Amino acid sequence: MAFSVRLAEKTFATPRRFHVLPDRALVGSVDAEARVAAIRPDVTTKGMYLADLMARLEPRRVEEVWPKLQAAPRHRKYQQFLDYPFADALRWLHAVARQAYPSVSLLEGLRRLGRDTVKVFLASHAGQVVRSMNLGPREALLRMPAMWKVTDPSHTVIATERSPTEVHFDVRGFPGWIDCGLIGTLEQVVLSRNTAPEMDVVLFSPEHGEFTVRIPG
């Protein structure tokens, strides 16, 4: 079953509310170029993610994206912990989503890539350290704001434990794809611990939302 999320590129007059399950696809149309154009030049993310995305693309798709980048890396190589424009990350994300998941909507493709960012992090040295802590899904979710401060410091994330099986996130200033990529990231934190979460989402604008993640008891 698919759930449609259709967003205007401005603050919403009425909050958008929907329920998310891991096996329920997101469908709908969005203006990808408007999302890129809306990203402020000072918003950045770490090179580890851009390098992973670029490596997934066929050479011809890399050449399609390259002329559109705001800050192409020297020698065509991203440095893992250097900062790069988030707008460039969106360019790579869009290309990878369309190549990797051609049969689903861009929203669903980007949600799946949001899941992949967790896998990329867990494969890094820092991620291996986190994995060695043997955190449960609740504890891992509660640590997400601190992790984001390292990798994407431009936005504010507050996580609150409402019960042993429920963690609430207030996310502000999250650029790009709060309606799908962020959902995939939060899902994968739980899925990587062999548990399937449910999520209630309330979106106030393209950069502000609340996400309540429920973990089976």
C-alpha cells in the first residue's frame, strides 16, 4: 500500500499529518529543482555521504550531475569529514534515487536513500564504535541528535523519550527532504536492530516537523 505526500515549497497553512510503516511506500510528485534552489549556500554536510552517492552512479550519470555542482571536489574526490554544500548532496541524491529505484516515486527513492545513510555511517570507523556499544533501538534513537550535530550541524533536533517504546523528535531547519529522507533515516536506526518501527509525522513546513517513532514492545 502506498501513502501520498504532496508538499508545497513554503510554510504550510495547516500541518500535514500522516502515519508511516516501513513497508508502505511514499508516493506523490514534488519539484526537485525547487528543493535544491531553496537550500541556503551556508548549509553543508560531510563528504563521506557525497562520496558514497557519487560512487553509486554510472559514469554517464556522474557527468550529468558534475556541471550542476556548487563546489565540485578537487581531483573528483570527496574528503570524508570536510564540509560540502548540502545543495550538491541533493543533486547526487536525486540522481542516485532515480538510478537505484526507477520504479518508485522520487519521494520513496529518497526515503530509501535516507535509510542508506545510516548504513554508510555504520560502515565508517565512527559507526563501528557506535555499533560496539550494542545500543537498543530506543537508546540509538535518543543518541541521534548528538550524531547529527557532528555530521549535519545546521539543523536542530531534540529527541524526547515519551515511554520505553516511544521517542519523539522535534526537527527544525532540516533542509531538503524532511518528508522522506529523514523518515528513512529514523526508520533505519530501528530496522538495523531487527525491529520494525511505526511513525507518526506532523510537518509544519518543508524544514520543520515532528516525528514520533514507536518501537514494538
